Amino acid sequence: MNNAELERLLTDLESDRVERKVSGSARDRIAQAICAFANDLPNRRQPGVVFVGVTDSGECAGIPITDNLLRNLGGLRSDGNIQPFPVMTVQKRVVGGCDVAVVEVAPSDAPPVRFRGQVWVRVGPRRAVATAEEERRLAEKRRAGDLPFDLRPVVTASLGDLDIDLFRRDYLPSALPPDVLAKNERSVDHQLTALRLTTPAPESVPTVLGILVVGRDPRQFVAGAYVQFLRIDGTALTDPIRDQKEIDGPLPQVLQRLDDLLQANIAVATDVTSESRETRHPDYPLVALRQVVWNAVLHRAYDGTNAPVRITWFNDRVEVQNPGGPFGQVNRQNFGTEGITDYRNPHLAEAMKYLGYVQRFGMGIPLARRALVENGNPPLEFQVEEAHLLAVMRRRP
């Protein structure tokens, strides 16, 4: 927006597209406002703006607009509390003679957007948790042709292809805070739609996300939705195979089975010092293995390929191949740079966050690198191609 547009919004005390904050200390309220603007319940189809550094009446608060303040505001996008990720920019501007931080939030193409499990909306001066009817209206705003692949409808599937018991037992309690769940009296159909696992009524068919997360047989509809594991007794693919597995099923089961498999294949050496103290050294740190494998499941391309994620465990290294090259702002040159991240499957990322397999977005590779260094392994290696990505972790000497 140009300065004239921003000044008009800043001084319009009746606009439902503006939130004013004296400082950046009220992070939760700012995040709620970002969530509400992303939901765009009035359907303005225009960005909402949070001004930080002004009073409720639009007067200058006189606070310094520091780089640290701008970083903290920008961090609200990717700290995992707002799902799916909002499209927003953060800038220092001079508006109406005031130094302010301007957070501009675009309407989401996949509402409802949640902050810590709750859907926030704004109509006029009201910012509040959405009612069931308002959530339904937000869900109806989705347009399949504009959505990422993980939210597209699977028209050949039906609600019977979803494991409702798994949804109720594992996914729903993970996705919604206990206090929200305790007050939730909505039908299962409504809950599935609100969490993007099905399309809105009247069609109500599973989305790709629904099939991947709680589908009874995801591979029936998404052919590459599995992980292939090979344990090689040697250092080349032509050497004897000690073990092989195909890991498939709904996402919570796949991730748990992968975790068990990684732990089962780690070898631990024990050194005994002259003082009879034991020091245990795994050949690979579990943290690094987890982060690289989880990243592959999350960032792979599920459309346009029938290839699985492949884990090949050699005697001297572990290779993880991901069908799907760099995406969005990530390219071959900046791949792996801390803070540079993008999401081919943003709503699958949301699901993995709910299930506890992602704690902080954009930190998987840095965590893996640090764990390898601390364990004494060689550095993590990547081969980045347009259509696939190979991560290589070499055994601790």
C-alpha cells in the first residue's frame, strides 16, 4: 500500500480493516488480529493492516521502531501458532507523521485460519472467536482451483474412506486446545471441514490432506504416499539387502513407525575410560535422522509423481531421497539457509505441527546439522535437483 492509503486507514476509526497497537508487547492480540484479517469474514478481498506505534485514536505513540520489533512481528507468521501460514509483510513506515510498524495481511485462500486452535474474525470494531456459523461461512469461501494440492478435493473418495475413530482419538485432540475441545459441540462432519480434511457441504468429500492424515488407505488415492526403507549390507545399492520395508497408512501411524524404525537401526558404541566411566556414542544422532526424514515427508511433491520417499541405510551413510525439488522462495542456491523456507504442502505442515512432529518451522535442517556436529558426524550433505532432493548423513567415525 502507498502512504496515502495507509494514512486513510489509520485515521478511519470505523474501518474493519485496521487494528492499532501502542507497542509490540501484546503479541497474542496482534496475532489474533492477523488471524482475523487473514480470515476476511466480511469478504472485503483487501488486506487488513495492524499499525504498531499508534494509539486507538490514531495518534503517535512515539515508540522506537527497531529492527528487533520488526523481526518479532515478522516471526508471528512462522512460529507455528497461526495456521495455515498467513501471507503478510512487515515494514517500518512514516504514516501521518508517525514512525510506525505496518503489518499488512492478505486474505487467505484457505480459511478458516486459526491462532492456537481458535478462529478469530473481525467485523466492524469486533474482534472475537468465530461462531459455528461464521466458521461455516469461512469454509464455504474456499475455491478448489486456487488451493494448494493438499487441500484439493479427492472426488473419487467418500467420507467412508476416512478413519473417523483415528480422527476423534488422535487428530482432533492434537489440533484443538483442551478448552476449545471441551466447548466443541459441533458434528463430526463440521469438525472435519473446519480442519480442512473434507470440502464444505454439500459435496463434503475428503481433501488430499484428509486422505493423507486420517485416510484408511492413502495409497489408493495418492499413489506415492509411502516411505520405502532399505538396509544395505555394504556401501553400494548392488550390495546385499539386509532389510526392506514399505511404510504406509495415515500420517500419525507413518510417523510413529518411522520413528521406531530409525531408533531400531541406530548402533551405539560404548567407550570405557580408565576411571570405568561409560561414554555412549550413536553412529547417527536420532534428532538428525528424524528432522531429515520428517522434512522429506512434509516437503515432498505428492502430485505428478508416484515415487515414495526413500531411506537407504548403507554401512557408511544414510541417504534420504525426496521426490520434489525446491519450492517457492527456496532455490538450489539458498537451499538449507536458516530462515529461508517455503511450503509446497502448507496444510500438511499444519497437521504435522498439531501432531507434535514440528516444533518450530524452518528449523529442521539447522537442528539436524547441529546434532550431527555435536555427535561427531561429518556435515550434512545435500544434492538439490529440480525434481528431487537427496540428503546424505555420513556415519560417525
